[in-house]
Amino acid sequence: MPRGPRGEKRPADVIGNAVKVMRIATGEDTEELPQPERINAGRRGGPARAKALTPQQRAEIARAAAQARWKKSR
């Protein structure tokens, strides 16, 4: 099922989507939005992981990422 601009589920066909928007606008239907704590958890994960790694581990990960990037361009 397609998703709207904020991650909400919408019907795939144009007429079904128009009916869904009309029902939301008139208050007949409610719209389910993603939970903010789930969104923010992803933003916190990267820095938390970097803080938990040793400098040597971070360097190894960075080296592998750089090699993968250079391998693609050749």
C-alpha cells in the first residue's frame, strides 16, 4: 500500500485516495501517523553506536566503507 508524505497508508488508486482524503477532511475517518519515539530512536542509534565502539573499531569500519565506495567507481 502506498504511503503519504508522513508515512501514512493511502489507497493505491486515485479515486480511493480521494475518498480517503475526503473522509479524513470531514472527520469520518482518522489517519494513523508514525510514532515519534520510533522516528527519534533511529536518529539516536548512530551516535550511540559510535560512542560504544573503540577508536580502532571505528577506523576499521570507516576503512571498509571507503574501500567499498572506491570499489564501486572502478
